[in-house]
Amino acid sequence: MGFGPGLLASSAPLAEATAHPAPLSVPSFLQRLLHAPLILADEWEALPRSVRDQIASRGTIPEALDALLEHKLLTPFQRDLIAGGKGSVLLIGNYRVLQRINAGGMGIIFKAEHVYMRRQVAIKVLSLSASGESDERDIRRFYAEVRAIARLQHPNIVQAIEAGETGGDQEDGPRMHYYVMEYVDGHDLQEIVYADGPLAIDRACDLMYEVASALEHADQQHLVHRDIKPSNILVTPDGQAKLVDFGLVRHFHCRMTEPGAVLGTVDYMAPEQARDASLVDIRADIYGLGATLFWCLTGKPPFALDGNLAMALTARQTLPPPSVRPQRPEAPAELDAVITRMMATRPDDRYPRPQAVMKALLPFLSAPARSKVLADSGVREAAGPRNGACHEQDELLNRKLLAINHALEQTLAARQSDLTHMRGALVIALSRLVTFRDAETPAHLQRMQRYCRYLAEAAAGMGNFGEALDADFVQMLECCAPLHDIGKVGLPDNILMKSDKLSDEERLMMHSHTVIGSDTVREVAVQHGDSTGFWDVALAVVRHHHERFDGTGYPDRLAGKDIPLAARIVSVCDVYDAVRCRRAYKPAVPHNAAVRLITEESGRQFDPALVQAFQLCKDQFEHIFRDLPG
């Protein structure tokens, strides 16, 4: 990071000036600081002329720096870096750094101000490795955080302003990556509780309600924070919560975390995140929020670490959430139950969405916070002074608000149901286009949907797939299954309608339907990517349902669990239906023969765990085939 055109090309002149008697005069040095600008011209000119002359007449540069510090033209942090010959790092784009705020695994955060607008901001700078360069993966993760925050516009989330890179003044010099965000002049919850002790119950719930609102907004953008903890929640001087540090954010549509990776802070980490941070959803953030509420009320993390990380992670997997009431007997049992549910070991036992957490916390908010929520919801308290009937008014307000929430939830549920049905109808309509040019029938599409649901539910019951096979996944798989051969629409008639055996060249062309289909789906997903979970499942099904468990399938020759689970399920169902149906080039086989074929291919064509699940539901497959002939 240089001082700019015509200024110090590097920090070397400053280093020389502080290390040797007189390579640079104090007046010249001051001119360079003004021109940089590391000291601001209007603040310099505001000093009395006699003071400016006294500073310029100091015998050494360190003495001049001390004088600038005394007159508040420099901060102690700036003075120390300039004196050490490292003043160039104080300029980042159009910002001058004032002081260091914090540091973490991904970068260092500084307080800074825009040199022209004089607006104070926080700047996060990506940390350099020991070699002086940033790892490419760290850079990608860093800008993923930038893009995530840029998408979020919420009063309880620190706002992103801009991002970029600077430095590398020498041809081979390192580039520094940074982004600028809103500066919050406050303290984080960890500092507040350390300094003042546990919070009042209603105050803690007020702050957690605001963070839950921020998480609801993040969830709508398909983002998971993955590091909800007291030190990542700032509280402004007027008492507003601000969620910060999206450095571990996960976007459902773009997984950057390696499978099996553990990311986050152990004290507040959800059990599933301790197993594999690449698979978590918004319920991991709800767990972290519950653990943070526990901290706010008790001043302690839910589980004692005691220096043994392995034991802490094991406790997270096995022990039930602790109660706050032994330490806060005045805490309502109902609130204790809310925290317990937020921190449930199994994600399915937690609140499904942050909006449900907000609803659960409503009865425990302070009166001003409840009034604000009511006002935002269009309901206001009756005019007049509050008296001995305050409690009755609060109860009335709570009932009104709960009624509003219930109505909103019903409206949202109905809208979601309508959208889901519309999506399912469009999938079927598009998939039937293939049936006009292929030997498959509309009944095949319906059978595939039912096969996939039964097989997925049987596999989920076995417990071999952890939490991957939840209700949302099964619903999306059932919807997407008919799309598996959508790419056949792009094949020529002489290939698609040929009744004889395909030649090797024709077979390769037939294989291309997986790529044609997935490319088409991907283009649509990029343009209309709001339902990222749906598009992820659709892409997996369309591209990979002809992969084989032993790695000899197509188009990407994936093997084992590298094949997406949705594709592995569709593969079993597609083969079962294919061998049961008569075609011009082959006879149909009975149910028992189809079951035997699939069983024999366990570990070769099919996932052995799914073959076991197939054995559990094979009778349902036979019933489906008979109920939907054709």
C-alpha cells in the first residue's frame, strides 16, 4: 500500500527518517504526511500558526510525531506505525486507518475514515501468509464474505460499503484485499457481559430477537452465518444489536467448505457443524443464537470446555442442552424451554426458521421492544397512561401480536404451498416433452416420483445418511425426479427413436443427454436462483443419475459418495423401472428379477446402503408399478 503518486513509494524513507539523524527534514516530512494524506490539511490549518511552527521546528521526526499526537492530528496507532517506518499501511484506497480494532483467522479489522468524506468506517483486510501473499482459497472465501454482506440490507446487520485490492507497488509486491463496512461505535456482547455481568432477561431477549430478525433476512438470501456467538454481536450506544463477521458464511448454491471441515467457535457450535460444516443450514445458526442467549443470561457458555476439545465436541453430540434456571431462578420456565429447543441436539427438533424463534421470544421482550414490534406490524397500544392494568395490556398486546403472526404464517404457508405446486406442475410439463420423442410415458414420470420418495424415506429410517435426508430434501427430490432425462430433448431423432442397438458412437451421443440437460438447468438456475436447494437437487439428478458407484458411469465418472445422494437414489429407481418395462429392443422382467438385478449390482452400479433401503421398500415399488401402468 503506497502513499500515492508523487509520495513515498514505500515505507523506506520513513524508516530512514526515524533511524538516521537527517536524511529528511521535519518540514519535508510534514509535507509528505499532509500530501499523503496521513494528517488532514484542514486539521493542520486549524492549529494556530505558532503551534504549526513549533511542530515544524522540532529537531527530529519522532519529536514531530509526538507533537502531532499531542494535538490529536495522529492517533497513537498511526504515530507508532509511522515511527516504525510502516506508515504506508495506513492508507487503504481512499481511507486512512485510525486504529486496529480486532483480528481473526481471516483478517484484521481497522477503524478508518474516508479522506474526503470524513465518514468513519471499519475495514477488514485479508491476512497475508508467512510468504507475504494470500492463499487463493482464502481470497475466494474473503470475497464470498464480501458478496454475502453486500446482499444483506437489514438494520441488524453491519452494512457493506465497498471492496477492492491495493498495494503491490513493486512489480512483485503483495496485493492487499480489503472491504469496507459500517463502523459500529459500541461493544460486543462478550465485552458487555464480562464488564457488567449477565443481562436482564427482557434485555437479552430484545437483542436475540433482533439477531433472529437478521438471521431471517440472511436465510431469505440462502446464507448461513456459521459463527453466531457473543463476540459477533455488537450493541450500538442506543442499544441496537448488529450482527457482524460473515467470514464463515455458507451459500447454499456455492459450497466452498471442504466436506468434513469443522468451522466455527466450539462454545456455540451446533453438533452437526462439529461433524461437517459443509452441510449445515440455518438451524445451525439458531443453535448458536440459543447458546448466545444462554451466555447473556448466565455469563457462561452452555458447555464447559475445560481445555479438552474432543470431550467438548462429544458432549455437544450427546448431552441435552443445559437449563438457565439453576443460575437464573427468576427466568420463566417457558423461556428456558425456548432455549432448550433452540439448542436441541438434532436439527429437526429445533425451530425450523428464525421467524419461529422471533415468535417464541415475543412474550419475553421488554415493553418498549414489544411496542415497536407491534407498531411495525400495524398494531398500536391504546392511547393513555399506563397504570395498574399494565400486565393486562401486555397480555392483550401479546394476543394481538400472536394472532397477527398466526395469520402471516398461514398466508406464507399458503403462498409457499401454491408456489410448490406450481413448480411441481411445471416440472412435470417440461419432463413430458421428452415423452413425445422417447419411448417413456407420463406414467414413468409419476412412478419415478413415488419410487424416489419411498426409497429416500426408507434410507432416512435406516440412519445411514445422517441428516441429509430431511423432509425438505425428500420433497425436492420427489419434485425433481421427472427431470432426470430432460436432456434427451436435445438429441437427434435418429438416436432417440432408434429401435435397434446403438453403435458405440451413437451411445456416446446418447450419453450427452446428461450434459445437455444439466447445462440447461444450470443456465436457468443462474438467472432464477432463488430456490438454490431445489436447483442443487435438480442439477444433481439431471447430470449424475447415470454415474455408477464403482466410478465407471458417465458423464464425470464419479464414484462412491462423490456422486450426489439425489442422483444415487434416482439411479436405483430409474433402473428398476427400466427393466420392468418392455421396449422394442428388450423384454420386460418381473419384479423379483428386477430386485435380484439391483441387489447383484450393490457396490458396483448402486450405493450398497441404498440397496439395503431398497430391500425394505421393494414391495412398494411393485405396488407403484402395478398402480401406474404404461
